[in-house]
Amino acid sequence: MTCCGLLTAKKEPVPLKSVEVELQVRDHVATVVSTLNYENKEDKPLEAVFVFPLPGDAAVCHFSATIGQTQIVAEVKEKQQAREEYDDALSSGQQAFLLEESDQSPDIFSLSVGSLPPGESASIRLEYVTELAVQADDGLRFCLPAVLNPRYQPQGSEGASVQVTSVPASLVPYSLSFSARVSSPRPVSKVESNCSLDPLQYLNTEQTQATVKLAAGHKFDRDVEVLIYYKDAHQPTAVVEAGQASAKPGSLMGDPIVMLSLYPEFPQDVMSSLASCGEFVFLLDRSGSMDDHMNNSKRDQTRIGSARDTLLLLLKSLPMGCYFNIYSFGSGYEHIFPKSVEYSQTTMEEALKTVERMGADLGGTEILKPLQHIYSQPCIPNQPRQVFVFTDGEVWNTKEIISLVKKNSGSHRCFSFGIGEGASSALINGLAKEGGGHAQFITGADRMQPKVMQMLRFALQPAVVDISVTWDLPKGVSVTVLSPPITALFQGQRSLVYAQLSGQSSEAAEGCVTVKYSLAGHPSQNQLHFSLTPAQDTGVIAQDGGGRSVSNVRLTVHRLAARTLIRSLDMEERESRGEQDGGMKKKVVELSVQSGVSSAFTAFIAVNKGDGEAIQGPLVRRNVPTPRLLHYGSQQGGFRKTLGYQDYCSPHGGFSMQNMQGYQDYCSPHGGFSMQNMQAVQFGASPDSLFSGVARTCSMGGGRRPFTSKGMSNNSLAGAPLPLMMGMRSNVFASGLSSDSMESCSPKQPPRDPLLQVVSLQKASGCWELDPALAAALGKTSEEVENTKPASVNQEVWATILALIWLHGFKMDAQEEWELLAMKAASWLRAQNAPCVTECVEAGNALLGCNVQKDALGL
């Protein structure tokens, strides 16, 4: 069976021919220039629409189009005005280009290339700037999203969705070329990627500048992830960028902007003391897409399977005395306990039994309601709440979710994990940023467990409180901080602060910023001195405190500062919706237009006035497919899940089935596809019960008009090809179908990893019991294990020492995954005051064939 996007790709010529991407990284900030080349090979004028993802915190700051020898540079205008100008241009026979950000999620953009005459080519240039996130291993992560997963839109939510056409990634009809240039005050030690790269080329002997590019033959079938590593990465830096000469002094673009990159270093003795309290709430995505395989290979575990293993490690690593609960969500949500319970052997076992049964069987991706339920629960005194969210991030109401987290940021920390290709960076980063936590992305061959366990270590470390930033500037110079207040600091993690500098000083042109905070009851501070004078010839100078600098000719820092302020104002506007007269929206539009940075309320519009001749022939709309990692296959001889297979766009202006919400599987009790289950959909269901918020489609005459479900007849459904029916919403159950009648078709799980076998046998207190299961997991017989036990030692102490020796002797490559539970085991052993520990360690080494020192075990 094929999906609708595949039909579109095969039967309709797609005008996007190639994508060229140039990445320029300066220290921890990236400028990305994308060139999209279109060609209309049809005999009719064409409107091409390309919906694509960008990093969630990107600031789009330039958009232009070249047709023949003519270049048109787009302007930023209020969104509705831009849409009207675009429609007017098409109606009057002019070429027009429209680039707009999704209202619901800042990482989705839609590019409309209007009125491309037969045989004509157009080249679109798109430029954006973005900050690079610091990863657990100190690498700076840049991700060029290729995959735009269908986003789940909750039933009854407002707003039309962006139209997306998806095809299997292997059939994407356009090519990608990608090159990167990296420069920094510090040497570049290495550059890694999930895609094949040509060797790194250094441009100077100091190795502070380097270039790299994607190896030939790359298919744009996955996100391109690049990890950049610098030597001495944890140095605080200050970047001062001169204002735009043509801009008004005192304005954001006219004044200098300083960007501070702060890396707090905490005392080691404080950071090694892990808390023994806290309320840990784990929120797990169980939507259908979590049944996809990690690394998109059927040899790999599914996302939900990896998440189950991760929850096992998390539950074994929690400290005695804390509280916990596990929520899971899809179209609805479930929780293991009515409220968080104290961690004990009984509650841990009950939770693990439930986790083992969890499948990707809860339908869509409705994350808002479980979060609301979590926040409605009263906090437990002296147990700081820590929320861990695991999702592949396919939602439409990103901003609404992030607003909720921000509203409750005073009562918890939120750690978020984006799983798989296409996870929304706006959602994952936004949850952590507003929740005072940290975000991690798990893509390609990444293992989920080490990244998650590092976040648990962060959560168990003492919280940094009473954070303040103070400025010491020369007389006559004032500062306006543009970034929201810093609410969280973590060891080795960067915090960015943007500020506008106004006025001038005749005194020494140096400033100082001091970050003060309290950690485990101890007041601390970090200081950074910086020059206030930007380099006159280039407009910016980056300093690392050692006198080394790197320059930049673009207004990168100003654009990022404007983006930061726009997002803050946008958040305020959403929080105060209905209480204001649109003043905040007006401020965002003014700032967006002034800075040339896109926002949810503005769009880039470019019109080629040309000769203005009327277009001959009807205008045909083409939706350019976005890669979608589709999975088809036989399961028990039937049809395996069809998650989010979207879009059939009729070239004749007929029914366009876009953005189906909820993406459900319809299985017969035997695991096959049941036509009986679909009859209500195909013949009897009201169209309004099947669709809500369907995006606007084009008028074949060149303009655009709203498209709602009101105009659809049952005939248009009945006539739709069968693959179209697979992407239906879960609310077909409203038409009389029972979800209970549909058995889930879960694949057989691979044999359990030996590490997880050993871990699964650990008790909540940290010890192991001497039993046949442990002996088997260690690769020994019960007799071998029991007969070598020193006589004076009890069975639990012996079993626990054996387990620790096995972990240190055979699983050091996965130490991040078991380190916390091993610390708990060592703590339990010390509390036993057991005799002959040295003798036990020697006997255990002899039995297991290891040579692990007693000190290494933490004893």
C-alpha cells in the first residue's frame, strides 16, 4: 500500500529541485543561509507551497528571491497585510513570495512561491540566526531539520493547521548540499555528525577556524545534526555588537547590544552530594508514533521500548525517601498512582509492572491535559517537584503548552527529551527553558538512557537559588536587559543574557557583569569583565577573557536579541489574552518590522512588480513534500500502523485532505486492516465529526480562500483512495466505533540486555538478593555463587558486592546509565557495616574473572 503523499510525489511534478545550506558558526552562534531552487517544468503557471521546519529558537532575518537577473528582497509586514498583498499580486499577474511562521509553533514555516510561469526558475534565499545548545558532553548542537512530522492537534482546538504534504524520505524529489564554516576564539577540536561528512579542514595553524561539508550523495531523508567541540569550552564570553548606522539611536537596532555567555562552575564537593528527597514525576508519550524504531532501523528498538528501559533505570536510581509518579499520554492520559507516592520496594514494584505493559497505544499526542493535572496536585513540603517529559514532540499547540509550564515554573523544574527525527525543537527547548530545567534530543544512533540519567543527576543536585545579575558600567552608559531573568543554573551549562547599551562614556570603556547565586546554602558569584568598544571595521568583537577575538559583519547579536524580546512579548500576550487591547501584539509587530526578524504576527512578503501582465491559464497549486519517516510492513499478515499519512492534493482543485489529526491505527482482531471498522468513516459519518481546523487550500484562480469541513460532501470521502482513509482522526470513535474492539498489534520485544537484567533485580533500598535470577544474569550457576560466598557475610551483602563488581568489570562503557544506582548500592553497603568486605571483593573478582578495586566500588 502507498500513502497519499507518495501519490502526489509520483503523479505531480514537484517544482522544488534542490536545497543548498551554508552554516557559519561563530563561537556558539550560528548563521544559516538556505537557498531553495525552484523550476516549473509544467505547461501551466504554478503556485508551489513548501512547509518546512526550522530550529525553534531561530530568528529568520532575511528572505529574497531571484528570478532570471532580478532579485527581490522581502519586507517584514503584519501577517494579514502580507497575505493580502500576496493574493493581490497573484490576482494581478505578478510573481510573489510569502514566508510565514505558524501561529501555533515557532519552528514551522510555510513558503509560498506564487505565479511561477511555465519554464521559469526561481531561487529563494532564506537566512536565519540561532544559538547552539550545549549537549551533555560539551558539544554544541546544530540541527538542520529535514523531517516535519505531522503534528497532533487536540480535538476542538482553534486555528487552522499548516498544510503539509509528506512522502517517504527515500522518495524526496530534491537534493541537499550542506557546508559549514566554524570560527571561535578557542581551537576547534572536532566536528561530528549523524550524516557522512568530508574530513574537517583547518584554515589556520591555531585551528580556530575550520570548514566541513556533507559527503556527496546525501539524501535529505533525516535531520542533519552537527556537533561542534571546542577546547576549553566552559569559558564565559561577552560579545558587543555595534548598532546599525541607519537606525535611530536609542532604538534596539541603533544601540550596541551585548551578549553574555555564562558558564558557572560549582564547587566539586557540593555537586557530588546528591539530594535524597524530591518529587519525581515522569510523563511518557504513548502516542502511535512512539512505536517507530530508534534510528529508523527495524534492527533497533522502538522508541516506546527504549523509554520503558529508561524508566527501569530511573526507578532503580531514585533515592529512598523521595516521592514519585508516572503519567503516560496519548489522546487521553493515565497515571499509575492517584497522586505521588513515597518511593519504596512496594511502590517501585507496582510501577515497574505497569511500565512493562506500556505500549504506543494511546492515540494522538495530547500533552496539555496531563500537565494541567500534574500542576493541579499540591506540592509535597520539602520535596522539590521535578517533571521529566518524554515525547517525539508532534503537537500543534506548542505555545499553549509552554505558557502553562511558564505559569507553573515557580513550583517545579521541567526536564524534556525529544525522541527521534522531527521532534519539535520549539516544544522540547521551550519546556526546559520555561521550566528551569534542561533539554536533550535523542536522534540517530543515540541511546536514550545515558542522556536521561545525566538529567536525573542534574535534578538530584542542589538547586541554585537567589540568582541575580548586576552590571557595573562607566558613568553615562546605561543597560536594558532584554532576556527574561535567569531561573536555573546547572554545572557546565551555558546561560545567555542579551542587553541593550545606551549612552556614551568618556571614561575607560570597560564593563563588568556579576552573577550571584546561592548553592546549598553557600553564596557564590562569577564575574566577567568586557570591553564596551566593538571593532569599528566589522561591527562586533567576541572576547573570551584571554584577549582572543573573532569578528562578524552581520547584525547577528541584534537579531538574536530581537528574537528573545519578541518571544517574551509573545508569551506575555498569550498569558494576558483578553485583558489587553492588543497593545502587546502591536509592540511585537513594531519590533519585528524594525529588526527584520519574523514573528507569529508578521510575515516576509516579496512582490516582483514586473510587467504586470495577466497570467495565461489557470494557476495550479503544488504542495512540495516534506520528508516523513513512514513505516509500512506486514504484521501478522495485515496492515501495520499508518501514522499521520497526510495529504492528497488533487491537481484539479478537488478535495484536499490535509492535516488529519490524531493518526490512529485501525486493526482487526487478527492484526489486519478491517474494512468493517472503516465503514462508518467512509459512508455514514458526518464530515464535521471527522475534521476540525483543516488548513486553507488554494483557489485555482490564484487567490486563496478559507477551507472548512462545511463544504465537504460524504461523496468526497467515499471517493477518496483507501490510503487516504488511514490518516483519519481518532474521533471516528464518536461514530460508534469502540476502541476496545481494536486490539493493539505490538511487536515482539528483543531479548533483554544483560545490564537491564542485573538492574531489574536491584531492590529499592539499593541491595540485591542472592537468588538464581541474579546468578543467571551474572552468567553463573546458583551453586557457583553460593559456594564462593565468604562464611561470615550475609547473602544480600555478597549479592550486592557481586553485582557492583560485574557492573564495574563488564559495563564501564555504560557507566552513565548505572552510576546512580551503584552509588545507592554502595551507600546501602556502608550502612550495613558488614565485616570482611575486602575478602568479599577478592572472592567476587575471582568468581567473575574481574580485577575491580574496592575503592572503585565506593566502599
